[in-house]
Amino acid sequence: MELIEDPTFLSLFAQVQVMDAVLMASLKSHPRPTELLEHIEQNIALVRSVSALRTADGPIGKLADEKMAPQADGWLSYARNVLATG
């Protein structure tokens, strides 16, 4: 079975598409986009900080932290792009 035919993949892909639409609408319609972006940046920094602390918990914590950075950077970039085009 190819990935595109996998029901789990299709379900996750649909969820991501819906989440993207909801997030984009929420970001674009916010009355104070600069303030919203500041909150997003603060929350992502907090999540990354907690993730970095968990690296001391062992290899799973370290692996999770390694995966966190690109995800956090990607979501922050996404928010900045949406707010810049709003």
C-alpha cells in the first residue's frame, strides 16, 4: 500500500489541512496581530525551554528535544508569514 492510500495518512493529512485553515483564519482575524505574534513567540520559547530541560531525562527526552526545534521554528515561521500577509 502506498502512503497516499494509507487511511491513517489520509486522516492525518486531512486534520493538518483543517488545522491550517483554522489557524490561518484565527491569525488573520486577530485585532492586534503584533501582540498575538509576541504571545506565540513567548509560548514557543517556553515549550522549547521545557523540552530542553527534559533532555536530562535520558535518550527519549533528548530525541524529543531534537525534534522540537525544527517544529517550533516551522510554526513560528508559519505564524509570521500569515501575519505578514494579513
